[in-house]
Amino acid sequence: MNITSLDHLSKTAKELNYQLNKEWPDIGYFEKEKYGVSIPEPIGVLIDGVVVGGLSFTSHKAPQGNEIAIWVNALLVQPRYRHKGIARKLILAAQSTSKILFALTDIPELYTKAGWQTVYQDKGGTIVKYENPS
């Protein structure tokens, strides 16, 4: 298994983008910049050269204030590869991409077990936050 940053325009990134848009049609294309903030490259999981999942980012207003922050936009592991710790490894890899990260999730335990803090919770999901200690 190889977990790696993907160049936005690479064939591998295009495959990951296809998979994410198949699950969430409003994802659109990977962005390099939004609201004047540079967005980290997507992270892909490859097994024997095949994309089996990944994680992408976006920028949006932070939930507590008006500053623009980096958010995990989507996290996906193909069904047959789930429950093997891959999502956790993706989250841990994402943590090194920005000083502060946010995510809106239906599975907050996936993030909180990796050191993220719950910021807000309602029927629409849970917002979690990670602050890189370095």
C-alpha cells in the first residue's frame, strides 16, 4: 500500500477525482487555490498501482471566525478495502499538510481517535478540528 500526495493534474489524481465525484457529485475538480488560500494536493491510496481511496482538501471559512481555513473535502476508501485502517492512515497523512484542519463528518470517531477535537455537532454532521502542534 502506498499513501502519497498526488499532483492535481496527474492520471492518478484524475482517477481519485472520478471516484470522489461518483460518490459526491458536487465535489468538482481538485483546486490549487480558493479564497486566496493555497490548497494541499489530494492524497491517494494505491495498492498495486490501483487507486483504492483518497482524501481531498478545500478552503472555506473556519467555523469560529471569519478566517479562511483548510478543510478535508472528501475521504473515501473503496468498500472492499474498508476496516483495514486505511482511512485512519489518510487522516494522519492529512495532518501534516496544514497547521489547522477542519472536517465535516458523519463519522467523528474516525477523526477524534486520531487526535482531532469536536467543534460542533448537529443533525447535519460533526465539525472536527486538528491543530498541528509543531
